[in-house]
Amino acid sequence: MTTPENPFQNKYSLVRGAARRARQLQSGALPLGTSKSMKACRVAQDEIREGFVKFVLPEKIVEPTLDIAH
């Protein structure tokens, strides 16, 4: 479950969120906060930790089942 203190369900979600934000920064997006690092990945992590970046985790998608009558 996500909480304000832990906006990600697990470490994997955090890594994916930081990677996505780092790609945005490398593509020319402006940093939303201050960071001691110039590396996009570190800047993204700092932005997430400071609460500047939020990611919406999609709901679990359930594939429909097909009832095929013989």
C-alpha cells in the first residue's frame, strides 16, 4: 500500500519511477528541486525523496475470460 511517507509499493517501483524521471531530465526537462549531483538519476531520486515527483501506479488489470460454449 502506498502512503505519503512511502509513495511506492516496493523498491522496484521506486527504481522504475526514478528511471523514467531521469530519462525526462536527459531529454531536457528542467529539475524541479535542487540537488548536489549533476547526474540525472541522482537528481531524479532527490526529486522523488523531496516529494516533487509523484507517480500514479496503475490498478491491476484483469484480462477478461472467454466462455466458449461447445
